[in-house]
Amino acid sequence: MNLKEHFTNKIFNLISETADELGLECYVVGGYVRDIFLNRTSKDIDVVVVGSGIEAAEALGKKLGRKAHVSVFRNFGTAQVKYFDTEVEFVGARKESYSHDSRKPVVENGTLEDDQNRRDFTINAMAVCLNQARYGELVDPFDGLKDLKERIIRTPLDPDITFSDDPLRMMRCIRFATQLNFYIDEETFNALERNRERIKIISYERIKDELNKILLSPIPSKGFVDLDRCGLLELIFPELTALQGVEVRNGRGHKDNFYHTLEVVDNISKVSDNLWLRWATLLHDIGKPRTKRWDPRLGWTFHNHNYIGEKMVPEIFRRLKLPMNEKMKYVQKLVGLHMRPIVIADDVVTDSAVRRLLFEAGNDIDDLMALCEADITSKNEARKQRFLDNFKLVRQKLKDLEEKDRIRNFQPPVDGEEIMQIFALHPCREIGDLKSAIKDAILDGLIPNEHDAAFRFMLKKAEEMGLKPVNLPNNNLI
């Protein structure tokens, strides 16, 4: 491959000129180089300078003129140059040493060789020279190109040292293998197992970022299986490993809910790249270990696992430093509701049941249905097809009833203010009872979702409750 063809952009020519003028060795390293060989586009341009990266960045900024913005981070010895939609990170070549209780290294100036030695994986340690005399020359001391071709994740140096020095690299190892669908070198994987306890010095903020990237991969199950095999998953996400195993009693066993969950996550990943829908899918059966019971008549049961799982979502999000906002509530909602469409699809698909489902799911109904369809992993093809056919009926009824009854994001046609005015009431339980009765009547199809019909129903219900209207409107509603 002629690498010069991949460095024709004006920014590379100007970096080359700048480096030569300053008499500095200059290289593009890491992901940008790796992605050239993977035929992937990459916007992250990392440049290593043997000398001062900040000096090179500032000189480039002057060359680019007023349209360039240079940010300098002297404490870290780095600088960033933004030029339109291009960002270039500059750093001086360095070598690092670590203490056992921290992933923050002691940094010293170093050579290109020192800088490549400190890289996490061979495929990220390749460098391309930008100096004019060697422009486009690949520097690949660890055979990263060979590992790319063989689809291998391997550390440049001793993996025990690599992972012990910076344990976050263990998560990155599995994340890269998952994203790229690569295999982890055996010696490297064994080091993951040996060093797994070191993950305890890494903050959950950093772990969470890697988990999100694994979840957003084309086949997320690959990452979670690797995390489990090396023992990391039990340390960072014990609720997930608790799903593992099959217990058999009187010849009756249940499915392994860990591998079932991963199959469902892979299924949803084929139809949606919504991170939070993928989180909801990963957690949809998280309540099963706490609800597992043996019933001699029914076999293994997991009654109310969806509601228990819904309650577990906030504690999991809090510990993993995931957002405690509407995203968490969305995941909670889908975990809590995920059994409802399945129950409906397993029975007669009634208008009332579908209205209530639409009322509770609101705008998230389509995501909920996608999760439930992904959840059908039965090996009995006839049973699987019956569920999927019934889901089609549910989807059609959802569409028909939404057009007719406008239940999604339901607002009561007679609200509490109007009820208080009609009956001269202050806030009290009776107002809530009337509102609930109106809602139930609409959802059960007893009355249409219209003000006048709801008003007449309210008067009738109030009479049964012993309430008499005081301020009736002067119209024909009664």
C-alpha cells in the first residue's frame, strides 16, 4: 500500500513543513493509521513529535492563520489544533512509568521507540512519518500490520505489565476485539485473567465509557462473553453474571438467562443503534435471579421479575455512573413493561389490553415492541412464529387504536380543575377517583376519548359516589 496517497490532505503537508522547519521528527500514530488499513474513516489525528508537541502545534497554528484554533495543555504536554472540521492532537514522544496504586504515569521525554512501547496494542502502535525525507514511511516495530491481517489483539510488550500499569487497557482490549470482531491473543487473554483484580483502581466513569462502546458494537455479546471468561464481568457488573447457570429439578430446567440476554441484545442490535434501548435490553431480565422459584406444579418461575428489574435499574445506573435522568427512566420503563406485549401476544389480543399498553408506553411503544420481538429466542420455530405473528396483530391494533382513540401520551378529556369547579371541591381523594374512573372507561373502550362523553360518564360516576354537581355548564351535556 502506498501510504502517501492517504496523507494528501493540506493539513498533513503543512504539518510536514512545520516539523521540517523546526527540525523535529514527526509521526501520525494510533487509530488514524490503523483505520487506513481497515478501510475505515477516522477523524482522530494523533501526531507524535520527538521534541515539543506544543511547539509544533503553535507553529502550525500560525501557518494556518486566523481560521485555526490552538488549545495548549501544558500540564499534560499536549496541544490541539482545530481547523474547520479537522482536529489534530499533538504530543511529545514520551516514556512512562507507573506506581502500583495509580494508572497515572510518571512521564519523561522519550524517543519514538519509547512512545510506541507505551501504546496499548500492536495495531495502535503503528506510526507514519510526516517528515519530507521519509514522508509516508510506516514504522511498525511490533508487526501491528500482521496482527491487523490476522485479526489479533495483542500488546506490544509484556501484557502483564501493560495491564497492571493501566488496568483500563483490559476493558479497551475487549472493546477493540468486540468493535473490530478480532480475537484476543492467548497470552494477552491469560494476562487479562491474571490482572483482573487491578480493575478495582479504575473509576466507574471510565469503565462505563468502555461498556457503552461494547454495547454499541455490531455484536455486543462477543464483548460480554470475553468479559465473563476473563473474570472482569463479575467484578464490574455482578448483577449480569448472576443470570448465569441452569438449575435442574425433577428433570425440569430453565434456560441460561445470561446467554439468553446476550442473544436478545444481539437481536436488538440488528435493528437499532439506540444505546439506551440496548441498555434496556441488557437489563430486561436482570430481576430473574431475585425472583427465581421452584413450583412443583409449574416448574421454575420468575414471577414479577420485570418489576423487580425495574427497581434495580436506578441502583445499577448509579453505581456504573450512567445518567440518572430521563435516559434511566426510559430504561426503567422498558424493563418494567417488557412482559406486557408478550402476555398480550400469548392470549387473545383485546382492544382494552392494547389501549392500556399504549397508555403506559406512550412514545416509547415502538422501542418496547422491538425489544419484545428481539426477546423471542425460542428454539421451537412454531412457537416463535406464533408469537411473531401475534406481535404483528398487536402492532396493527396499536396503529388502529391510536388513530381512533389518540391514547398515546393520553391527557384526560376532563381534568381535575374542571371536576373541582363542577362539584365545588378542594383537592381530595374523590377527584382522583373520578379521574381514574374516566381513564379506565376510555382504556376499556366503554366511552370514546372525547370531552362530552367523558363529562357525562363523570356525572354518572359522581352520582354513584354521592357527589352532586354545583356548577353545571349551561349546555346540553346533561
